Amino acid sequence: MESIILGTRGSELALTQTEMTRAALAAAHPSLHIVREIIRTSGDLRPDLKLADFSRGDQPVVDKGIFTKELEEALRAGTIHAAVHSLKDVPTVLADGFRIAAVLPRAPVEDVLISKHPGGLDGLPQGAVVATSSVRRSCQLRLLRPDLTNTDIRGNVPTRIRKVADDPAIDALVLARAGLVRLGLFDTPLPDHPTQLHTAIIPADLMLPAASQGAVGIEIFGHNPDLERTLAAINHHDTFLKVRAERHFLELLAAGCQTPVGVLSSLENDSLSMKAIVFPDQGGSPRSAHASGPASHPESVAASLFSALN
């Protein structure tokens, strides 16, 4: 290809991830002309709504992609060649003709507690209020600290951090480590703010991440061998194996982006290991399982994990 148009959301994190994609493409294809196209999605247009509210009334359903639908429309129309996503926001089952053609090297998968109190989760006072818009995080927080109260929060990463710092009623916030690292906010979440914030990594085996957390996925539409070859040059093999397994596990569960599921994958030599925790929609005790198998068959390992839950 002589040129490629990358579609992206307009948030600071989305633009950072698109720049990572551009840099990878430029390194692999020095003569390639790369254009960025910013597209506002349903989730960006209604920051006043909680994520769950998109499933009500005349709003689009969350699991159909509030952060991806408009990008896919541009792909279908041919106004962009590829869409750059935080892969955990991409619906588990894609419509006919769409597929994830490549992924970048995965960032750390853990969640992070940003708190007004030092000491991580153990340092939070009894009954502390923790902000998160993720049902997966809130469910696992209840297991770890049943005394904590969850409050919903929306906005891009810097906005959420500032909301917590400015609101005396909120003690802490849980975010993905990947976004904080990519934005340079991990060590200093809110520079030049009078409220001191403390950052603590929550171990991934203590709070299992979302499927594909930390992965940047590049989506295409239709059959275009030149485009596919162009993107294949930047695909990260190990990350692709893991996210294939994790997304297939969600597909077997018939789970979407907002289903309370945590899944953690690891590769060692030629073996892929997975563990998961799944919370029932109506409440009650979660199910958990683990499985391992050959890394060359990630969907089979995901199927074994699914079987172990039942």
C-alpha cells in the first residue's frame, strides 16, 4: 500500500494508541503515507450517561459497541482503512466482514488503585467509596473488601482522576494500568494538584483483568490482501494468541464488554494457561476455573476453560 487511513476516537488515550500504531507501521513500511481520522463514537457523545444506561430506552446496547460502532461504519463506507481500538472495548462477536487484523504488544494487564490513602486496598478506611464504571471491577472489589462502596464514574482517564481528586466524597478510583502507563500518569496521576494521590498495583491474580485488557487491536473490513499484509508486519504474535483465547472464552460465555468476567492468560514456552472468574448477572457466588494447553490452539484452551466452569 502507498497510504493508509487510521480511524480513532479522539480521547488522549485513543490518540496515543493510534500514534503507537502509526510509529509501528512507519518502522515496518518507511515509505507508507499514514493519515489519522478522528471519529466520535456514541460513548464519546454521551459522557453524561452511565455505561449501563446505554442499554435502556432508545440508546444503543452497550455490548454492541458504544465505542466502536461509528468506527465500523467508517470502515464499511471505506472512509478509513483500519480502526484502532482498545481491544477490551470491542464487542466479542464482530459483524460479518469485520475482523481484528493485528494487535500491538500488550501493556501490563493489571488494574491500579489511585487513592487518597496510602497502602493500596488494605489502606482504604472501612466503608471507603471507590469509583469505577466497570462491573467486573466492582464485583471483584466486593469479594476483596465487602465493606467498600462503589460509585460510577465516566470520562477519559485524566478526567476521572481529577473528578476523584476534587470530590471529597470519593476515596479512590480503579483504572487499567495500561492506560496510565501509556499516558505517563502512573507515577504522577495528577501533577500540580493539592490533593495527594497514591498509586498501587492490584495483582492480576487478585483482581483478574478484562479480556484483552492492555491490548490495542486494529480492525478492518472486507478482503484486502495489500492491507492485510501491511498490518501483518506489525502484529504481535504472543499478544494475538492470548487475546484470541480470551475473546473466544467470552464468546462461549455469550458475554459482552460489560459482563462481569475476569480472565488472565499467560504463555510459557509452548503452553498457554488461563484462569477466569465469572459473576452471575443476578448476583450470588462467582464461578472460577483454570485450564492450560498448547499455545498453538488458543481457542481449544479457551474451550477447556469454559468446560471447567460447568
